[in-house]
Amino acid sequence: IGGAPGRLARENAMRNPGRTASTAAALMIGLALITFVAVVAQGLRDSIGEAVSSQVNADYVVVNEDNFTPFEPASDAALAAVSGTKVVGVRGDRGLAFGKEENVTGVDPATIASVYAFDWQDGSDATLARLGDDGAVIEQSFADDRSLAVGDRFELLTPNGVTVPLTVRGIYEAPPFWEMLGNIAIPQSTFDASFQDPKNLYTFATVQGGASDDATKALDDALADFPSVKLATKAGFIKTQQDSLAPLLNMLYALLALSVIVSLFGIVNTLVLSVFERTRELGMLRAVGMTRRQVRRMIRHESVITALIGGVLGMALGIFLAALVTQALKDEGVVFSVPGTNLVVFAIVAVICGIIAAIFPARRAARLNVLRALQYE
């Protein structure tokens, strides 16, 4: 009897494979969906990290408090006043090209290559010095879609009605998941002359000796008069962009958690029915020496086994579905990444669900009257 509860629980779980499978199916579907979201989310986070890392060479990045809205470029001068700091601002706005709105950035040809890594497809960093007033550097996908090549001309219409004639001077490829310079980059002087109220999309800063606590404090102090912007190290900027996914993910997790809660009722219902069907068997076990505690343990083991079956199958299915979706989005720069820590947590959650679901059925089984149970038909 001493080691019987676990063995009996496994035998009872396998005795009715159809019931066990149907009970585990609800938990399996719930955990499959949660695992799918977790794996895709981890892939998106890693995609953001790789995209930003491959483009930014600066020690610090300054953005608006909301991470996206352009901000006043006056903060650049305050940062540049800090000893040993090199500041490169990047303007940002929208413009109309070939009848479609495009992201347009204004860059300083003399300094942008020191903080941004161009993956040149046609051109080099030397190309930037030859932009002139009407030159443009465009992204590869934009060039392919418009059949543009170096030397071709096109027009850009700004929101305030100014038509800017541009000549393609270079073509570069940006990570499709996070194009920091947009599809069209033009000289900052041309941008400021063509767009009304030009503002920065990013400000990149490099300091002598690299990022440090002292440098961060000095730069933060310099930005004290600009409460609408925030300073972050390159690693901090990447984390901030990754964390922007958190609100959506938390909402999805909350909704999907309801399916796990529903599955608990399924396990409870199955265990209660199992206790009724095995009333005489439980009575015989009690009669030959099984204690109430061992009965409760047996029911708990059976519940945990059922939950683990559903949990393992659900996580495997979720990973498989996420792999299919990630493969389909590969051209968009989304990578496949499995969050090992999350999967361990999900497995623990499955065990806890099994334990919680067994509380009522286990107490009911332990309280059976032995004599009445032996007479039960």
C-alpha cells in the first residue's frame, strides 16, 4: 500500500484513455494557444533586438517619451554641450511618393554613417558625401517595388504641399521588421527646407569611453529642460522597444487564461465521475489498509498526470504552430525563438492546475464510508 497511490493513479488514468484524452484536450488547447503566443512574442522581441542592433552604432538614443512621436531638435544642442559627446539628429516625417505615403528621414550626410550602419546594396558610406541638395538614399524594397536604380529621379510631396525632386544616389537594405530610417533618407538641409516644423525622430549620441553611469547622468542633466524626451543606452533602447509589446501580450494572456480555468472544471468533472464509478474499488482499497491520505494522494496524482498530458501536448502543438507562422513571416524579418523559461512556467502551471482540480474530488473520495462503498453496485 505504501507505494500504491502513484501506481494506481497511473493505472486509472490509462484505464480510460478516451476519457483522459478528452479531459486533457481542453487544457491542451488552452496551453497550445498560450505557448503559440509566447513563442511568437519571443520571436518578435528577438527580431526587434537584432534589427536595432544591426543598425545602431551609437552609445545612446534619444526619443520621445512615447517612443514614436517626433520631438523638437533643440535638445541636440544641449546634448552636444556635454564634453566629449558627438550628437547626430535624424529628422522624421511622412511624404507622398508614387502616390503612396512613405516614411521620410532627414540625415546629416557628414555624420550619419558614424552612428548608423548602412547595409549598402548599391553605394557606400562615401555616397553620402555626394547627396548634394537633391540626393536620396532609398531602401532596397522601396527601390524594387518602384523599379528604381541609382541615377533615377522621382518626386516627393511633403504634407505642406512642397514638391521635392530627388535623385537616387544609393540603395541600402534595412531589416524589414524595423526600418529605422524609413524608405527615403534625404539631406537634413533639404528636409528642413521642405517640411514644415521639422522635428527629430531620433537623436543618436556617442561619448568618449562609451556608455557609463557618469556619462548617462551628464546627458540626463543636459536634457532636464526637455521633459518630453528620454535618453537610453543602446541596450536600454532595444529593451524599451521590445517592452512595447507587453500590453498587447498581457491582454492576450489574460484572455487565454480563461481557457485554462475552464479546463479545470473539466478535470474536476472527470475526477468526480471517476470517484463515483470506482466507489466499490475505493472501498476495497480502504478495507485492505489504504489511508484517507493515500486516497487523496492517488486522486491528486491522477489529476496531475492528466494535466501533464494536456500540458505537454499543448506546448508541443503551440511550438509547432508558432514555427509555421514564423516561417511564413521569415521574409518580414521575424525569427523563431523558443522561450525556455516560459515553457517551464507553463509546465508548472499545468501541475498546479492538476493539484487544484483534485482538491474537491480527493476530499470526496477520502470521506467515502468504507462499508457503504463495499456495498455499492
